[in-house]
Amino acid sequence: MQQIRQVANMVRSARDPQAALMNMMGNNPQMQQVMNIVKKYDGDPMKAFRDMAEQNGLDPDEILSMIG
């Protein structure tokens, strides 16, 4: 969870959050895997997040409240 918070804070505090996210994706194979998963959900990252959290027995709203 701490790692998720760190990434969220880093993207949020960047001058250009989208560019920061794209940079992380280019440098991290795990981020590329995440983007492939999002593509399977028609590009809807929230739908992908919620479904993946539930598949892993996690409450997506609880996670969102921790990082929001």
C-alpha cells in the first residue's frame, strides 16, 4: 500500500502528471503490464482497478480512500 501511495503522490505532484506516468511506464515493465490490463478494459483504468481489486479480495473503495 505504501508503494501505491508513493506513486500516486509522485504523479499528483508532477508538473505534467500524464508525462510523469508515461515516463514511469517506459522505465518499468510492471507499468507496461498495468497498461496492457487497462487496454483489456477498453481503456477504463477505474474499471480495471475495481475489477482487479475485487478479484484479489480487496475492497477498491477502501484502497481509494487511503490514497485519495
